Amino acid sequence: MYKVSKKTYETVMKACREQCVLCGKTYPLQLHHVCGRGKDLTDNPRNCVMLCMNCHLNIVHQNLKKYRPILLEICKRIYEEED
């Protein structure tokens, strides 16, 4: 299993304004890999967003395919703002 570095976690938290990108809750937050977390994607902040525990569970266990295009668009938007 691949782990996310502290730097990547902090970058994603900052880019997501320390809140869930779907509902805006600020606690408890979990890092979500939009396109999986293989070796090449795990430490890439542009593949990650912050989600609250409820949104994360909903996406991972119920509606991943429904939310992937939405999360990809959110990633694109939040990381373009940083450039």
C-alpha cells in the first residue's frame, strides 16, 4: 500500500480550503484519490481532494462512478487556481 506524504496532504488541505469539496463540512476530513492511488498517483495532489467522512463513504462504497467526473472537474478547478 502506498502512503501520501505530509507535503501532499497539506497541499490538498490548502487547495480544498480545509473543507469537504462536496458539502463544505470541515470535520472529519479524509483525503480521497479521484483516479485511484497506484504508485504514480498516490503522492500527486492533483489526483486528490478532501471529503468529509460521510461524503467519502458515500462515494467509495456507493456512487464512485457517478461522482468521478464531478471530482475530476473540482480537481481541475482548484489546482488551476493555485497555478
